[in-house]
Amino acid sequence: MPELRKDPIIGRWVIIATERAKRPSEFVPQPEERRSGFCPFCVGNEDKTPPEILAYRQPETLPDTPGWSVRVVPNKFPALQIEGGGLEKRGVGVYDQMNGVGAHEVIIETPQHDTALADLPIEHFLQVIQAYQDRIIDLKRDYRFKYVLVFKNQGRAAGASLDHPHSQLIALPIVPKRVIEEIRGTNTYYLYRDRCIICDIIQQELDMGVRLINQNKHFIAMTPFASRFPFETWIIPKEHDVYFEDSDPSQLRSLGHILKDILRRIAIILNDPPYNFLIHSAPFYEKEISFYHWHIEIIPKLAEVAGFEWGTGFYINPSPPEVACNFLREARP
């Protein structure tokens, strides 16, 4: 019998289509042919990207030259532009608009074209996490920005335009609707119970164990109760934290270990599927937002969003999160 499950944070309903349940081997990603030709992110092509904003590199090497391990550059084709002055908010009748001010950056995760993020040595992987934090802290100083989203599109089916391992961030002058929904949901729960709903979810999942994939000192990895997509996974700090960028070195190290572990499990179980992951943190400089709890969402690209989903806002998930959790828990990275 199918189940309707309600997301306890934002109130969205999901259909868990148990009669359509699939084993991991039944999710067959479309084969992706490797792109051939020139790659601007490879070593030796540093002059083919915009000048680097941040790089972790060998001593005595110059900016925009070889010798780097992680490199951050502006996106050559940005969704929003950091130049342009103020927002100039204005109305046109019932419509609102403003200048497309923001920042769009690319985190080039490794000089090696064919090495996936999950396959990097842990110390190198941690540098990528550190780059996320460093760039958010820097962009937070710009009064025009209210939010920075860090995200990764792995594979063409997940939106990646280049094969070379990279992730991205976009700084926005507005708070995204999805984040606002989470803020409202967590606030409603806090006003009613004087507790953080995500903290309560963590405790319940630790007690029940049926959706808990892995944990370490600072984080848990779990399949959400109302998962929208097959093998959707969340990584959540055990301690109540509002901002990802406030994580201390010990927390970042724990995060690197568990994120690498989960990405490897997904690759093993699902045969290196395309995927997206994103970091949801609190908006900048929001007052009285201590009820929010930052987290990472990982979404393997295994199911299509079609007419029913667009028309209703419901998602149909053919893989119950408890079943997905069992497969991921049994993987051996």
C-alpha cells in the first residue's frame, strides 16, 4: 500500500510508492559520455578562467599558475554579477524587480580532471570544505547579500556543464523561497514546543535507527522520513548550529569525513549516479533566528520530476527511505 508522508519541517506531502519499490540496481543512470576537448579547469589553463579569488597552493607559486590543490574563480557566465552598485529595488505595477546583483563562483576541487570529489584523499577533501567556509565568510561582508548557497552538480543529468570536478556558490540579495519555508517551519515548531524540530528529528532518528546511515562525533547522516527522491540523504550537525560558516576546525573535519563517506556509499550502491548536493544555512544577519538548524541535502539524480510533481508540489518516491538506508548502511566505502 502506498503511503502519504508529511515533511515535519515545511509541511510538504510526499507519496512513498511502495508498490513501485526498486532495488539500487534497478535505477540505471543514463550513460554519460566523457566530453572531449579543451577543459579550462585543468592545470596549465589557469589563464583561461577569470582571475582566482582564492587558492590553496604550493609555497612560492603565483596566482593563476600551476601549483594549486583547490582553486576558486568567478563563473565566466554568471547568473548574477557582483559589479553594478546597488540593488535599485523598484515596482512596475504589481511586479517587483531589482538589479541582478550577486556573486557566482566556481570551486575547482582538484587539478585532476578525472578524480571525483568522493575519491579525493581526506586532507584534500577537507580543503574543499574549507574553501566553502572561507568564501561564505568573505561574501558575508558585502551588505548587499542576504544568502549564499553552496551546491554541487555532479554529472550532466544533474546540471554539470563541465566534467572536471567542481562545485559552485551563488550569493543572493534575497533569501530563497525554499529556505524561507524551512525558517517558517522551524519557527512554528519552536514557538509551539520551545525546541528545535531538527534537533528533535536527530534524537528520534538516533533512537529509532531505521533511517540512520552513519554518524560521527559531530554529525549524523540519514534518509529523511518524507524523502522526495530515491536515496535522498541529509547530513546534519548533532549540536544545534545556525550557520555552516561558524563551524570550527573540529566540526569541519568531522563534516569532511562523513560527507566523503556518504558520497562513496552512494557511488558504490548506485554505480556513480549523477547527483546534487547543497548546503542550507541561515540567512545573513537575521535577528532572532536561533531556531534554525543548518544541514546538507544530497539528492542522487534517479527520478524525473514530471507533470504530477509540477502540478501539485507532491513528489513520488519509489524507494522508501528505510529501504534506501539499509542499502547505504551496508555499503563499504
